[in-house]
Amino acid sequence: MKDTHLALNDAPWTRSTCAYCGVGCGVLLRNTAHGLEVKGDPDHPANKGRLCSKGSALGETVGLEGRLLAPEIHGRPADWDQALDLVASRFKETIAEHGPDSVAFYVSGQLLTEDYYLVNKLAKGFIGTANIDTNSRLCMASTVAGHKRAFGTDTVPGTYEDLEEADLIVLTGSNLAWCHPVLYQRIMAAKAARPEMKIIVIDPRRTASCDQAELHLALKPGTDVALFNSLLAEIARRNAVDPAFAPNVAGLEEAFGNAEMDDPAVTGLSPEDIARFHDLWIGTQKVVTIFSQGVNQSSSGADKVNAILNCHLATGRIGLPGCGPFSVTGQPNAMGGREVGGLANMLACHLDLENADHRSAVRSFWDAPEMPVAPGLKAVDMFRAIGEGKIKAVWIIHTNPVVSMPDADRVAEALKGCDFVVVSDVTRATDTARLAHVLLPAAGWGEKNGTVTNSDRTISRQRPALPIPGEAREDWRQIAEVGRRMGWPRAFDYEHPAEIFREYAALSHVAARFGRDFDISGFESLSLSDYDALSPTRWPVNETRQGGRFFADGKFFTPDGRARALAVTYRPPAAKTEKRYPLRLNTGRIRDQWHTMTRTGKTARLSAHLGEPFVEIHPEDAAAKGIKSADLVRLTSPTGQGIFRALITEATRKGDVFAPIHWTGETAPSARVDALVASVVDPVSGQPESKAAVVRADRFEADWYGFAISAKPMQADCDYQAYAPTQAGFRAELAGSRRPADWEAWARALFDLPDGPVQILRDEARGMIRMAFHQNGKLQAALFVSREPVAVMRDYLTTLPGQSAPQALSGRAPEDRPDPGPIICACFNVGMNTILSAITSQNLMSVDAIGAALQAGTNCGSCRSELAGLLARTEVPKLKA
Ligand SMILES: Nc1nc2c(c(=O)[nH]1)N[C@H]1C(S)=C(S)[C@@H](COP(=O)(O)OP(=O)(O)OC[C@H]3O[C@@H](n4cnc5c(=O)[nH]c(N)nc54)[C@H](O)[C@@H]3O)O[C@H]1N2
Ligand SMILES: Nc1nc2c(c(=O)[nH]1)N[C@H]1C(S)=C(S)[C@@H](COP(=O)(O)OP(=O)(O)OC[C@H]3O[C@@H](n4cnc5c(=O)[nH]c(N)nc54)[C@H](O)[C@@H]3O)O[C@H]1N2
Ligand code: SF4
Ligand SMILES: [Mo]
């Protein structure tokens, strides 16, 4: 919908939804001569105008550099007909020879609902294989399993308003401040208005989300079941069970019995902290337990989910204003994917593949040939089957498994050995795209048209504000084309995503007749203009009901209509620490990067926050290995290894290390975290245990460390390399265990500057060498090498490429240009040194005072918890009374 009322000057604003997380913020987009303008949509119920740092920077990520703009076959440009015919014929031949289960689809929670619905229709309805799984297996599968076991359906009971109305928020395995920043800001605003509101964080690591917390329970990784079982046992002991609600819940007695037997001591928490948790949780009626990957990505993930749900069911704290369990979804359409039956064991509209009645209803609705009767392979098993040659053709859409799957090196080998790999992506060179036989260019965010569902069941539109570049095509169109070419022209005859959405809404009507809750039949006769104008709507949407909460009425979607309390028992993580691998590797996200960085990694602003792969390690563990601050650390696990910058901190428990997931073969080839993570899964959900690998940490004995800046992208040949864009070009952190024989030749290869003059500064005794390349009086590139981690003013140096900088080799800023330090506020580009010096010199006492002085933290607010952290560690000179 083009809303001309919103036009400020030339072009009208288009309403759409953010490309990134499951908060699902509304955005306003306008394509101008200076590029895509993006701002928060004040009318969207998820964000009411707010955006986080990633959302605010969306306009900087839509440039065409790195985009895949034409189909490729074996690395050579091809036209669409050739590429689509090849995909259709290879899939058909493979199926004819080896059966439908010899092909597979691996898709993504970032697909639009229409794409997602269609690829499932193609696989499950027409090809006749359930071998379609999604990166949501790595993300939400344990929650799906937990919800279905307890509620008989995969449904988030509450709404975002509940987070504001709650008196107690329990963040369990969720770094909400960094991963769902706008929800966190909403909670912070509610807490500012009602300071009695309390927050508890349950996370082995101290994160930015602990900042305003009453209590941080730094439990031993993987022990959540024992902690929530202790809560459940205490609920029983204190008679805190809701007598009116309990009759709606089967299995409570068994669950209490099991809970009683678990020993909370395994959490490593003090009895006082556990008692405080019990008191606060049981003593507060309005409690929301938010949970995310610290819960899901575990070999006991589904049990963790049910241990949490048990406590809410026993106390009847579900589906009421301000209380309930709340799984926050990761990807923008993680929820939509669950609704369309994206996982290998589901059908669309919350119908079950293994239920014969459901299957035949969907089959006749689609007028489909044979449907698979058994679930297909889940992600980890799927890639294993590819490796074993059982799956001979795979189509990967909108995900980068060579980076994000556990045991990632094996995943790469599996694809290398696979007969036929098709990848649809917007990016030409990803670790996965590099292994494709056929590459299909997809239309990206800002260009596409469709719907997504966020964490609180709100369906929003993504609308295009940019033309589709080059030969790129929307994902649904690619899928429909292949479906038609495989011989089903009628079933895949669509011209517009609205037609797909209508069909999907009509199928939900069928599902509703089976008593399923996912019912959007209110949309089944939506016209094209209604679809275009669709405003954010929380499901269900039918004749009798729109939106609202679930389960407060005690009605569930199990055969007898009662919820299930599950008797669960603590199980430790699958991999045991041992002498060779004494540390536990926790993994997760950083504030300003999205997954494998194919989009956020394009902007200097988002790369300035944390520009290099790092490992958080406790000071005692570091000392034991002689690891000093800024050293490099080699992590070795039973499956692989990697090199990371040491970040020595007490935020991480002794015995644990933490590394972010974002770096790839493109951005830091030696720091792909998932090469270290074993492919162990939860037996119920099939979700990998991505947060509890075992590793050894050793100091990487670098012979030299390097720092480089350049106007152009760089490509080094050495053990450790990490690249990031800057305002003036690129930066690189480098290190090696052996010195190049000829530094100048090495640097020329690094910078791709085969000729031209070079300025060299050497101090052989100290192992120091510095080189600068100038052209026409402007700095092209510079390299700083030393025996110790390079100490230069990085944030200043990164501004120099393209400038006249005769003194660059000094590595420091002139006196009159202070070094701003690493960027903390990405919106206003305010560095740590600037903030620290303002805190002391201007005697700033609060985050708001920093904002007033420097603007930092006043736009998206994503950095406010870090500002608070800087305040806490800065000694402000106290004024004498
Ligand atoms: N900036 C940013 N935001 C994102 C994303 C992104 O890439 N970048 N991705 C989106 C996606 S897809 C997802 S799924 C979400 C994920 O959002 P989150 O789940 O909040 O993010 P993570 O950092 O993966 O993990 C959360 C926390 O779990 C903790 N944890 C580890 N082990 C345990 C444990 O045994 N118990 C408990 N209680 N906690 C544990 C970790 O220390 C970590 O702080 O974020 C979404 N938002
Ligand atoms: N160790 C460890 N591993 C993890 C996790 C963890 O916490 N720890 N988290 C897991 C979780 S929760 C998740 S969700 C996954 C995420 O992992 P991935 O899904 O692999 O990561 P992305 O970078 O989001 O990959 C999206 C791909 O789609 C491309 N793309 C962008 N837009 C479009 C489009 O419109 N169409 C198409 N066809 N392609 C497009 C991008 O260029 C990119 O290559 O990682 C998982 N892996
Ligand atoms: S919180 Fe940030 S990343 Fe998530 S949807 Fe909103 S603006 Fe996008
Ligand atoms: Mo995710």
C-alpha cells in the first residue's frame, strides 16, 4: 500500500516489515535519490515507531555490491529457462531413478509465508517427499515440540502487551537486549513507568540483558530443567497450584513427583539465589517467562520448554493479561514457517503429517497425487543423508547451512559430494553458494511482496519499495516455475503472492474443521487490493474471533481438551567435558550482526560495534593457558577448530567460553564457530545442541600480528584473518605462525596493488614492519605488523583510505584529532573513548545524561545497556558535599 498521506516530500512512503528478527517491527520505506530511507512505522503494533540499530541501518544494506543478479550454472551465467529446466529435469530424473526421498529441500524461517507455503506444497504434495526441513530446526524446533506436547498445538498463548503488563519478566536463555531489542526497549519503558516491575535473567553468561535485572542466575549450561523443576516442586510444596485451573491439566502429580527428585544443586547456583527465584516467581501473579535459544538449542531443549510450561500450567498463569510462557521467535517469519508446516513432520495450518485424516484433507484440497505418510529427514539427518549419497539432489533456499549447521565442515563435504545442489540466494559468494551447481538469484528484502508472522502471531505485510535488480526473481516465482516445469502447471499457476495467500487462508478453513487453532479463514476471499492494504493482524482471523490470547479458558488442542504437564527430568548436555576438551563452548549473537552477515556485514556502521570474531574467556581459564588480553586463542573440538581474539571477562563462567556465530569463510575463514559444534540433537525435537560443545583453548602462538586498512577489499594468505567494511573502505585483523619471505610482495598481494610506490618502516629487532601505499597523494592501503598484538589507533586509521595521510605509518592520530574508540552508539557513531571522557569530564551520572551530552543512545536505544555498563565501570569524580 502506498500511503500518500505519509509523503514528506517527493516519493510516498511504503509500509513494510523489518527484514530481521521475530519482533516484526513495522517500517516506512522511501526510495530517494540518496538511497532507501527507512524509519519506524508509528502505527505498527509491534514497535510503534521504534527500530533497533539493525532496523535503522536497513537502507545501508540494500546496495547491489555482492548481489547475485543472474542465474549461474557451474559458475557461468545462464538464462532463467536453462536454469529452471535443468533444476526441474534433474529433480525429475533423480526421482524417477531413486524415488521421491532421494531429493530434498532445505529452506528458511526468513522466507515469506507465500514462498514457504508453496515450497511445502511442491515437496509434500506433488513430489511426494517430506524431505523438506528448515533452519527453524536449528532455532524453534524444541519450542514447537514442547508446545505440542503441552497444548496439543504449537501456539504462543500471549501477546506483546503482556510483556508490558507483567510484574515479573524471567528471561531464560534469551539475550533480549541484543536479539529482540525493540521488545527489550518496550519492557524498559514499562519498567521506567512502573519501577516495581522486576526482571530475572537465567543465563550462564552475564549479558547486556542483565543490566536492569533484579537477579541474574548464572546457571551451569544445560541445567534449566533442574532449575524449573525446583520451582515446580516448590509450587506444589507451597500450595501455589491454581485449584480452578488445575483440572484442565493432566499429569500434574507425575510432574510434581519427578520435579521433586531433581537436585537443583546441579545448576551450580547458591540456595539463596534459588530461593529468591522461587519467592519472586511464586509470589508474583503476573509473570511472563520469555525463552529463546538458551532453552531451545539443547539436547534437552523440548524438556526445558516443558519444564517452563509446567510451572505456568500448574499456577494457571497462562493466556491472561501480563502472564504466560512466551517463546520469542528468531527470524522474521519463524512463526509463519511453523504455520505453513515448514518442518519435516508437519503439514500446513497446524495439521499433522502423520494423521491420516489431516493428510487426506490436505491432499484433496491440493488435488495432489501421492502424499508422504511419514515425516521426512530433519536438518541434521538430511545433511548426513546427503553426505551418504542417499539424497542426490537438494535445493537450498534463503539459508547458509555451511556456516550455520553444526559440524559445519562435514556439511560442506556433504554438499561437495552431492550430485546436484541448487542454491537460491541474494548473495553471490556465500560459503554455501560456492558449492552450488545451479545458483538462482532471489529478489531480496525491500523488493519482495508477501506476509510474515511475528512472535505474537501478528501477520504483517512486507511490501516492495525498490525495483527487483538484474534478473533476480522472487522465491515463490522460482518455486512455481519449477513446479510447472516438473509437470504440475495447474497446481503452480500463480501470478501474484495474494493468490497463494488466499489459497493458504482457505486451507486454514479446512484445518479449522479439524478443530485446529490456526484459522485465518477470514482472509480466504481477500481481494488483491485488500491484500495490498492489509494492516497488521493477529491470528486467529475468522467469523467469530480475531486475535486475543489462548488457553485462559482451560481449553487445549489435545484429544481430551486438557493440557499436559510433562514429567521431565534433568539430563546434562550430551558432550561431556574431559581432559582433552575441558571447556564448554557457548555460542550466540552480537547486537549489530545478523547471522552469517550477508546483509548486516555490508555496512560500516554495524561492523563498527564488534568488528572481529572473539571468544569470551574467564580470567582464570585464560591465565592457566598464558592467554593475555588481545591474544589470539585456538579452540579445538572433536569436530574442528578455529582461531578467535581473546576477550578476557568475568561475564563468562569459569569453565565456559562463548563465541559469536556470525563469521564465515568470507569474513573470517578461521573462525567459523559451527565447525566446532558437534551435531548432537534433542531426541524429541531434532534440534541441535548449538550451545554446549566441548573444546580446548590454547594460546595461538602467532609469530606476527597484523592490522590493515585499504580502500578496496583484501584477501590475505595467513592463519588468522578477519575483514570488516569501514566508512572509507575495509579493515583487516591478521596473524600468522610463519613470516612471509617477502613482506612487500605479501602486502601487494593482500591489497591487490601489484605496482606503485610503497613507503616502508622497519624495526627488525622488534619484529615491526609498517607499509603504506599512496597514489596521487591519497592513501590506498596500509599494513601494520608487530610481534605483539598490534597497538595502533584503529578507529582513526580506518578513516584514512582515500585521504591525504603522509603520517599514516605513525599509527596514531594527530594531537588535535582524538581517537573516538570502538563505536558504541551505531546510530550517531559515538565511540567508547568519547563516551568515557565525557562521563568523567562532564560528570555524567545516567544514560540519559550521556544522551543529552552526546546523543548516544537517543535513537534506537540498542546501546543503552552498554552505556550503563560504561557508567558503572567509570569512576565519576564525586563533587564534595
Ligand atoms: N542482533 C541479532 N539479533 C538476532 C539475531 C541475530 O543474528 N543478531 N538472530 C535472530 C534469531 S534467528 C534468533 S533465533 C534469536 C536468538 O535470540 P537469543 O536466544 O536471545 O540469542 P543467543 O545469543 O543465541 O542466545 C541467548 C542466550 O542463551 C544463553 N545460553 C546458553 N546456554 C544456556 C543454557 O544452558 N541455559 C540458559 N538459560 N541460557 C543459555 C547464551 O549465553 C545467550 O546469552 O535472535 C534473533 N535476533
Ligand atoms: N553454533 C550456533 N549455530 C547456530 C545458531 C547458534 O546460536 N549457535 N543459531 C541457529 C539459528 S537460531 C539460526 S536461525 C540459523 C541462521 O542461519 P542461516 O539461515 O544459515 O543464516 P543467514 O545468514 O540468515 O542465511 C540467510 C541466507 O539467505 C540469503 N538471503 C537473504 N535474503 C534472501 C531472499 O530474499 N531470498 C533468498 N533466497 N535468499 C536470501 C542470505 O544472503 C544468506 O545467505 O543459525 C543457526 N546456527
Ligand atoms: S527489533 Fe530490530 S531487528 Fe528486530 S524487527 Fe525490530 S528493528 Fe528489526
Ligand atoms: Mo534463529
